[in-house]
Amino acid sequence: MRKQSTSDTSAGVWIDHREAKIVFASEQAQAVTHISSHVEKQLRRAGSSPTDARFEAQLVPADDLREKRLTGLLARFYDEVIGNLEKADSVLIIGPGEAKNELKKRLELNRRGGRLLCLEVADSMTERQFVSRVRTHFHPSVPRPISYAGEILHRHCR
């Protein structure tokens, strides 16, 4: 981990395909932003329920249309998250699934200069646990009354 200068702005992101929590944490205060992806957990068929009518299969959107819609929603979601991270020089990305890796790749493509990125695999956290984890990562000398009791399975920083 690199030393923080007084001008460094650090941010943490907890992300999955459904939502993102972003925190800018300093030694004294923090600000948390919540962003929803508006992605449905399971894409649904048109109409209220399956029917026994002929042509019922045509009411189900084609897989390629579902995939295009999902890709578009996720692209807008990642762009909104990146827009909120514009001021950050260092970013800690935490999450349980592939969304953290997808966000990291998109950040690396959109960034003009160098930015320290760290990835951690972790399951869901409360907002207090998440804020505490980010503050501990970027400001390890500041004592915290809250600790994240979950296991960090993997950490990768470049």
C-alpha cells in the first residue's frame, strides 16, 4: 500500500451487479453514496404470468435481447459509479462476485493517469462495517470502534 499524501483522495466501493456503495473516508468523516443498477435478479417474461395459450413461448424475450439489455444496464451502472469516483486517487473495490473485476477493468480503461486500485473479495457488509473497512485500509493508524469480522478471502493491489 502506498503512503497517503495530504492531497490524496481515497474511496471505497462495495459492489455487486445489483448495487454499489461508495464511501469517501478521511480520518475525521465519511460520505456514503448508494447507486442501484436497476438490474432484475431474474429477467421476467412479458405479461403477468405464464399462459396456456398457443404461442406462449413468443412472450418470452429472446436470450440475446435479454443479454443486450443487461449489458446496457450494467454499462450505465458502471459509468455512474465511475462518475462518482472522479475525485479519487486511490480506490478500494470490495465485493462478492464478478462486478468488482468488471468495474476495475472499466476504471482502468477510462482513467487517463495512474490510480492505485485494490480488490478484495468479501461477502455482504453492513454500511458501518464497509465504512470501517475502508477507513482502516486507507488510515490504518486511526483506531476504530467497529471492526469487520468477516473474512477477506483475497486481496489484490497494483
